[in-house]
Amino acid sequence: MDYKEEQQQELEALESIYFDEFEKLNDEPPSFRILIEAQDPYEDFGDDEPHDIIKCYLYIEYPSTYPEEKPIMEIQDYEGLDESDVSTLLEELDQAAEENIGMGMVFTLSSQLKETIDNLAVERKEQKEREEEERIRREEEEERKRHEGTKVTVESFLEWKARFDQEQKELEEENQLKQKKKNEFKKVKNVLTGRQLFEQDTTLLDSDKAFAEEGDVEVDLALFEDEMDNLDLSDEEDEDEFILANHLTED
């Protein structure tokens, strides 16, 4: 077999088939690469939105005895693929090359690679659709539950009733405590100073006059009245002491 002739014929055929996708790299050893791009699975639905692209270059280098031995193959400059994807694709290409030893195989290999990444693009589209359907289903289920409410059982009702009773008890105790403090405040507020008692209860003055009129003690009440008018009592304790002194004139 004339290996050079076989290789040259295949190269010419590949250039005419792939045209813009074909890129010749070296003459010796002959090497080139072919751009392989997956078809957009959304294209048939008229969806103009941008989607993930899957594409790569299939690098081929002819050994001196090709096609009686497998070509050297690499996947270069890939997009939409990860290391695991690339490893799997190369394994599949190597298996196909084994099955086609003895004949020009690059077109077969590139066609297989194209079909594989087309299928991968479709699988990813279907996965996204399933995820979107699941998301919608969950949202609808949550919306249904919000409108439906929680089903009440005997156990759940008793638990709720116990919590409700405890909350009511705590609220009642809190209100009672507030009322108690309020009543204590009112009591304190209603305690009158000595001066306030003297000013509000005129019977205190009358009792002093009656006591003086009994003759046991002579008291000039006019002096006390004048003194009360002129006395500046700023401290409530002093007022109480003054009133107490007024009652104890017999001493």
C-alpha cells in the first residue's frame, strides 16, 4: 500500500467536505484539525435566545503507516465540555479507530464525534426542561398549600390548644401585674403631705380653736395664722413638722 498516496487522497477529500472547518497544520508529518460544532437543539423551535454552545477541534496526525495504524487524535479548544466529557469522547474515538484500521477513517471519526456532541446538546436541553418543569411544579404545589392551609388533626389541635392556653395565661398574668403596679402608683400618688391635709381639712383648724377655747392652754391663734402666711415651706417634711408642732402646743 502506498501510504503517502492514501493519506493525500483523504486530505483532499476532507478539505472539500469541511471547507471552512478544515485547518491544515503541517505537511510532515501530515496534521490538521476539523471544527466540530453541535447543532443548537433550540434552533428548530425558532428560539433566538443564546444557549450553551458545544464545540471543539478534532486534531489528527498521520503516522507514517496510516491507515494501517490509528491516527494520533486530540480534542482541542473545546467549549461546553469538561475534562470528563473529553476523556469519554477520546475513548469512543479510539474504539472507532480500532474498528476501522486499514481504511481512511477520519471522516468516520469526525462524523461520530459530531453525532455524539449533538446528542449531548439534546440531553442538556431535555435536562433543563425537566428542571424547569420541576421548578414550576414545586411553585404550584407551594401555592396550592398556601391556599389550602394545614390539615387539622386531633393531635395538632390539642397541641395548638395547649399553646394558646399557655399564651392566654401568660397574657393575663402580665395584665394583672401591670394593674397591680398601676394601683400602687395611684396609692402613692394619693398620699397627701401635711400641708395638703391642713389646707384641705378645715376641721383641723377648728379643732385647734376648740382646744384653745377650753382654757387649758392660752394660744394666740392670730400669731400662727400670720406666721403661716409668711412662712415659705419648700420641703414637704418641714410642712409636716410645722403642722405637728401646731397640734402639740399644749407641750
